[in-house]
Amino acid sequence: LPLIPPYLKPGNPEFRNGVNFASAGAGALLETHQGLVVDLGTQIKYFKKVETSLRQELGVAKAKNLLSKAVYLIGIGGNDYLTKNSTMVTNEEFVSMVIGNLTLAV
């Protein structure tokens, strides 16, 4: 498999073989390491930009075909639990917040 470039790599990387939106320390919640990482919502915005770019480059049908056969890995949420320090919500409420954000993203 080819090396999958990070989205924020300087220059004009090729995304036809994949793209990595990962940000170490990011969580499903905006507040997790806010200002230090690329949050989940921003990563999804980046994906939409790549999708638009592929449609312009390949055409709508080819881009749709490419994206429909892609493998998507979302590994996010663990850092939310590692950084929970708020006593304003119960653990159950916190879990619901994390799962809610992941559900909205997907």
C-alpha cells in the first residue's frame, strides 16, 4: 500500500490513495485539548474538502465510486475520557456527550 499522506502536509499531496486526518490527542469533544489538536468537527470539514476536490479532479461519478469503495477508520474518543476533569456532569452524562458527538459525526 502507498504511504497515506497527512491532510495538513505542506505542498499538494495526492489523496486518491487515501488521506490521514488524525491529530494526536484529539477527542470526540471540542473541549478535549482545545487549541492544541485538530478537533473531530474540523477533521470532517477537511474530509468534505477532499471529497469536493476529488469530484472536481475525477468527476462526480468516479469520485463517488472511489469514495464508496474506501475504507474509513475513525479512532477517536479515548482522549476525552483521559482528560475528563469536570465535576459538572456525571460519568453517564459525559459518556452520552462523547457518543452523541461521534454519532453526529458519522
